[in-house]
Amino acid sequence: MTPMVDVFPPAQPPARSRTRTWAVVAAACTGQFLVVLDVSVVNVALPSMRTGLGLSGPGLQWVVNAYSIAFAGFMLLGGRAADIYGRKRMFLTGLALFTAASLAGGLAQEGWQLLAARAGQGLGAAVLSPATLTILTAAVPEGPARSRAIGTWMAVGAGGGAAGGLIGGVLTDLLSWRWVLLINVPVGVLVIAGAAVWLAEGRAGDRRRVDLPGAVLVTAGLATTAYGIVQTEAAGWAAASTLVPLLGGLGLLAVFVLVEARTAAPLMPLRVLGVRAVSAANVSMLLLGSATFGMWYFMTVYAQNVLGYTPLEAGFALVPSSAAVFIGAKAAPALMARAGAKPLAVAGTLVAAAGFGWQSTMSVHGSYLTAVCLPGVLMMAGAGLASTPLATLATSGAAPADAGLVSGLVNTSRTMGGALGLAVLSTVAAARTAGSTEAAEITAGYATAFRTSAVVLVCGAAMMLLWLPGRRDGRTGRPGTRAGGRPGKEPTPTALHSPEG
């Protein structure tokens, strides 16, 4: 097995080592929080951005889409770059780019400047996000400690997406829309300074060059596919402006697979997808993201457009849901130790499905408790419970040399699933509403979207039951699958993560 440089110096007193470990966990989680936060934090600030910069309707939509497309398109490349050039180096590079782009966006005077800055944020996030998970898994030995660390990472990331509406509403109301971007600058500077001190470099020991043809193909394919997805909301699925980029992106991804099968040093070795834990967990993560990501959008617009909440009130209304996803992800490691990763992933998905089913009974005059709070808590608690075991399964199934790549795959699956799911669910809701502006029809459209998500989650739970690796060891939660995808005894944590491995 290719040797791997440890993230921390081996000869450290235990207390010092623990301090360094949790410093790494804190840095990785803060970076992930910023990345996920900026997917949603701008939503409530969009009207103010439109007024301040004179953006058109399509231009306003691209404030969100420019970030998402760059994020999804470059993430796989960012994950492999972390393996080759060093996890600390890519962490600092991505965070620096993200912070600089946030500053540029907050100071933008023209609409195009804001859009360019949002794309820059997405590129920085694509480099940063895979490095956060890779640094974390390299720093914490496999077993209960790593499960807890991944649970914290998942909880903080989910909390970033959940808190976006609340944080954006507070900053926009009290300061201005510019602060939804500028707030990243002081936080980014502090994390860069801390990471520069506390992180030691770690890489997979492989300094080969990046597979440039593969990098171009997969980035162009994912970005083009993501562009086609976001076009569906405005143009529909049958329009040429949707079908051309969708089919073109899928074609580029097919060519990418052919190139990777033939090249000597591929960006994404296809053997990685042959590992059952990796492939099954990533498909499961894609389905989970596709069904749950749109919850924040639909709940926010339902609260404002139907129930009459202000943006700030809508943000506060979703605080229990934000807390639920955090608590679910934090509780997952302890539950994994008792039940195993696969049963917990299936159970969490079914809990989320129950919440989405409950939410689909929403009405025009629904009360906060039964139409927003309790269904939201159930939806997000289930999502938190399911996400942590899926991420743990995916990363535990990878060889150290592929850790960054698999981390990128996990994030790509979740991001692309969310983008695809939101586009599909928006189309479903619009088809039911049929252009009506009546509150009852709008509510019926949202209810149909939630009902569709519930069906996707039930199907996803069935797929997980059949495809995910079997019950994991009660203490570590490792799947009974070798790194090469064959059933058998899992390599020990020492074999996976020590220099001798």
C-alpha cells in the first residue's frame, strides 16, 4: 500500500496530540460550515441585491447558480489535488480563494462583479470542501473517534445550510446584503491563521501530475450538467436550453469514463467505484441530498408566501429544524456503535420520509407547530442520522491514496443530488400549481413536492437495504468489505493510516 505522511508529528505527548487533533477537527468543520452556508445564505438577501445592483430576474437567479455550478463542477478535481499536492496546501488555497472572492462579492459595484465573485467562491469551495473531510479522516484513527469526528463534520455542514436563512435574514435586516458575503472574510482569515499553525502537511505519497484531460472532461461535464439542471426551473425539461447542456454534460462524463479507463494515471481510478461501500454510499448520498436539500427552500417560501412570515421570522421558524439536523448527526456515531452504519442509514432515511410525508399534509392556515416545526424536526433529524453513516461508509471503504478523491465524491454526490432534486421538485410544484397565484394552489404545489421527496426517500431506503455493505462491527462500524471490494476482513486502522501501511 502506498505510504502516507501523517498529518501530525508522531512523537507528541498524548495531551498535545489530542489538542492538535481537535484543532484540526475545528478547522475542518469551520471550513465546511462556510462552504455549505454560502449555498443558502444569499437567498433572503436576493431582493436587496437586486435593488442595490440593478440585477435582472435571470441575473438574480445566477447569484445562486454561479456558486452551485462552480462548486459541483470542480469538486472532484479539488479532491484529487488534495491527494497529490497535499491536504493542508489545498485547504489553505481553497479557503484563501473563498475568502478573497467573498470580499470581492461584498464590495461589488456591478452585477457582473457579484456573479464573478460567486463563481470564485464556488471554485474555492470545491478545493476546500474535499480537503476538510480528508484532513479530518487522516487525523482521527478509524473507529468510534473517527465516527464522532465525521458526525461533527456532517452536523456542522448541515447546520451551515440550515442556518443560512436565519443568518442571511439577520445580517440583511441589521446591516446590509453585503454582509452575507463579507462575514466570511474575518472568519476565513482566522481559520487560515490557525490552520497554518496547527496543521502539518499530509498527502498520499503520490506526486504525479494531475490527469489534465480527465480533469477538463469531468469538470466540464459536471458543470454543463449542473447548468442544464438549473435551467429546468425557468425553461422546463423539454426546452432546448435544458436538453442541450444536459445531454452534452452527460456525453462529456461518458467520454471521461472512457479516458479514465485508458490513462496510466487517472484522475478517478475506476476501481474506486468498484468498492461496494464507496459506490453504494455515494449513490445513497445523492438520493438523500436530492430529496432533502429542497426542504429549506420550500419551507422558507411556504412560511413567507403562504403563512405571511417575514424573512427574519421565517429564519427563526426553522431554528428547531436546524437544531434537529445537528443533533441527529451528532447522535449518529453512538447509534452506529450499537446498530451499525447500514441499519442507521436506512432508519434515518425512513424517519426523514415520515417527516416529508407529514409535511405534505400542509394547508393554507397551518399552525406553526404542526405545519412547520414538528415535520421539519422529523425531516432533518432523519437526514442527520442517515448522512453520517453514509459518509463513514464511503471514506472507510477507500485506500489512503484515494482519500481526497472519495471525499470529493461524497461532496459531489450530495451537491449534485441537491441541485438535481431542487430542480425536479420545483418543476413538480410548478406543474401542480399551473401558474396560479392563489395561496391554496401554491400550497398544493409545495405539498406535492414534499410527497415526491417522501417517495424518493422510501425508494432510497430500500436501495440502501439491498446494496450497502452489511452490519458493521459494533465498535468501529467498519464494513465487511475489503478495499478492493471483496467480502472479508477489513484492514485494521493501523494498516490504513500509519506510515508503514
